Amino acid sequence: MVDKVECGDGIRCGSAGPFLFDKDEGHGGPAESRRAGHVWCKRGLTLARRKANLCSARRRLWRSGCLLGILVALFFALGSGAGWVVRRSRQAARQRDAMARIRSLGGVAYYDYQYRRDGGGERLERAERRPAPAWLYKLVGPDLLHRVFYVNFALFRRGDRESRQPILVDEVTDREMAILEDLPGLRWLSLNGTRVTDAGLGELARFAHLERLWLSGTQVGDRGLWHLRNMRWLRQLYLNGTRVTDAGLAHLAGLDQLEKLWLTGPQITDAGLAHVGKLTRLDLLFLDGTGQSDTGMQHLRGLRRLEWLRISRCGRITDAGLEPLSTLRRLRELDLSHCPRLTDAGLVHLRRLRAVRALSLRGTGVTDSGLEQLRNMTQLSILHLEQTRCSLSGVVHLFTELQGRDVREALAAVGRSEQDSAGRLVALDLTGVRVTDRGLSHLKGCSRLEWLFLQGSEVTDEGLRELAGLKSLKLLHLAHTRVTDRGLKHLASLSQLQTLHLAGTAVTKEAVRDLQEGSAGRLRVYLIDFSQYGYVAPPGASTRKTRTPRSSLPP
């Protein structure tokens, strides 16, 4: 008899070798096999064990491989981290040394954590609020955790920032530009008033990610702008008071992200504006004292994104030169001051500029008749008319009769004003505005007015009659007006009046004494001009002062 046994892997083994189960034979197989019984052979058991061991070995190998991979990754991570710490520590040390050198030169710097972007734009905070715990900064210092974002060497005289005339900083020259090499995170740089030249700007060529650059009042010229040609991220460039000419502006052609540009000086002519006209992303352009003519103004036609435009002290521009501005529908602030050849005829080209909120026409030949062309500027809130033939009455006519607005909006637009919490005028400065006796009649509704400045106006004795209803008036400035003794009697009814300025008038000391006696010692009269010292707003007033088109001053 041939013994047949059943292996553990479903194979029958016998003298003839293994063969597959016959499914039709049933569970027991052939008759002799059923009679002999089934046993597990050693060979089948060995194969099963080998198979199980192979699977187990594979699992152990896979686990070992994973563990080895984790260990290798952890090793490289620790190595990379340690390398980063070493490199960053070295960089922090260099940055710390650069910061010390910058401070020794009178400069200031801001770190990246002080940069803020919000709905109102970009800003830098001076406060020492830091994102990490104070103990960490005390332990490692800010230079390990943050990069320097902004460096400013500019100095301005107190109260002189608006003139953009920085104080000369002799200590900062081309040689000091090498300090900036250790500040790879630098994005804003102000060199206003320094002795930096074209050679110094060559050191800045490595800062391809520079976003703002102030060069006002430096010795930089056309060659210097050549070094800026690859600063593709540059968004703001200030060149007022430099030696840049038309030829230098050609190097700005590749700065397709440039948004704000300042230029000054007669060396900028029509040819230079041809290059400026290609910078189509500009939203701010200041041309102060430049030499372009009406022909050059045509190049501004394509700057459709402009929101702030200053064309001041440009003696060659005539009324025809304003025609290209009619296409700049986004303009919000427009400054045409001290362009003496501009007249009422030029304002015709501004009729489509409905978004304008601030307009300066000071020093032009505009009259009240020309103001009628501004009727579509219904958002106008600031209007400079100093040194023109426009009067307060003309402004009130524009706002009330042509635009249907309140007279208080007209007064606030043309002068500096202060308001209380309810929005009522409590202080009004009309210095420089052509105010006549007729114009004072528009103040009748300002019953809460406390301070009124009319120095240098055309007000006479008859005009003071219009002030009798201002019962809350406490301070009145009439210096250098046509007021005489006869007009003072109209002020006797102002029971709250405490301060009166009459310097440069024909009022006599006798009339002043009589007025003071009638006030029971309440009134103080000054015959000396103190206007150069300015004034302080009444308590509780909210400031609403005039302003020039927005700029991006260094903080």
C-alpha cells in the first residue's frame, strides 16, 4: 500500500510525490487514504513554518528600515537645525554690529515685526511690542529672531517735514553703504540729506528686493539710477533735490512695480516725462519746479492709476497743459499750486474729475467764475485758494448753490477748522483766504464758533456787523485788516469775547481802552502780532486741518 498523507499546505504526499487534492473525492480522498487516516507530514509543517518565518522577517526588516529612516531624517534635521542656528547666529552678530554702527551715525532702524499692513496702507510702529516672549528677547536679543526691515538716516528740522528739505547728514557717505551688506532683510531705506553719490548706490545693487528708497537732497545723478535698474520690487522712489536729469529717468523703464515717484528741478523736461509716462502703475507723482511744457504734459495721459498728482511751481504750463488730466478719473488729490499761467479756462479740463477730494490752486490766476467748473467735484473737502482772486463768497456759492452742500462744509474746506463732538465748528482759521464783508455773512449759522482768525483779510468796519450774532466767540484775530475805531462798537455785544488781536490795524489805544472798560475787565486786546506762534485748539475740539496730497514720509 502506498501511504498518502495530507500536507499542511493542501498537497498530498506519497511515494509518487505530492499531488493536488481531488475536489470530487470529498474531504477524505481515496478509499485507502481514508482507511489509513490523515496525518500531518513533517515536510508540510516545515514549509508552513518557513512561510510564517519569511513573513515575520519581512515585517522586522520593514520596521527596521522605517526606524533607520526616521533616525537618518532626525539626524539630518538636527544637523540642519544646528547648522541653521550657527548660520543665523553669525548673521545676527553681523546684523547687531551693523545696527550699532547705524545708531552711531544718528540713524534709526526698524525690525520686520514692527511692520504692519492694514486697510489704511503700510506703517511702522515705534512701540516695542514683540511677537515672542520678553524673556526670549532678553536671552538671545531681537537680531537672532528678526531681520532689519527699514533704516533711516534722514533728519528733518522740527516742523519742516512738509517742505521735504532734510538736514544734511555729513557723516553718511558712500563708504557707510557697506554697512548695509549685513542687512539682507532690508526693504526700506532712507538716505535723505546724506552725502551718498552714484558710487554709493552701486553698493545697493545687491538689494534686488528693496521696496522703498528715499534719496532726497543727495548727490545722486543719472549714473546712480543705473544701479537701480534691476530693483524689480521697488515701489516708491523719491528723487527730489537730486541731480537726476531726463537721461537718468530712462533707467527706470524696467521698474514695472513703481507706484510713487518724486521729481524736482528744471532739469526734468518734456523728454523726461516721456519716460515717466511709461510707468503705468504709478498712483502718486510729484513734479515740483520741473521744466516740462504743455507738450510734456501729454505723456501723463496714460497714467490712469494716478490718485495723487502734484504739478507745482511749473511756470511753463498753461491752461492747455491741463487737458491730459481729464483722463485721470481716479485722481483724489490734485496740486496745481504756483503755476501762474493757469486761469479759469484751464479748470474746464477738470470737470470730469469727480473723485477729487483735495485741490490746491494757490498762486494761480483762478477767480470765482472759474470755481463754477468744479461743480462735479462733489467729494471736495479741501480747497487751497491762497494768493488767488477767489473769495470766500465764491467758495460758498460753489458748495451751496452748485453742489447743494452745507455752508459749513465750504468753510471747513477753504480754511483750517476744529469741530466739537457734535460736528459743529468751534474754531475757524481763514488766514490767506480772500474774505470780504460780504463773506462774513456766511458765518451767521456758526453759533458755536469760539475762535475766529481773519488776519490779513479785506474785512472792514461794516463787516464786523456780521459777527454780532456769534455769541460764543471767545477769540477774534483781526490783525492787518482794515478795521478802525468805528468797527469796535459792533464787538461790544460779544459777551463771551476774551481775546482780541488788532496788530497792524488803524485802531487807537483809546478805542481799545473803552472796549475793555465795557467788558468789565474780561477782554484782553493785543496790538502785537503773535500769529507766527500758531494756536492751540479749544478744549474738546477735534482737529480737522488742511493737508497736502498724501506722501510716504519716513516714520
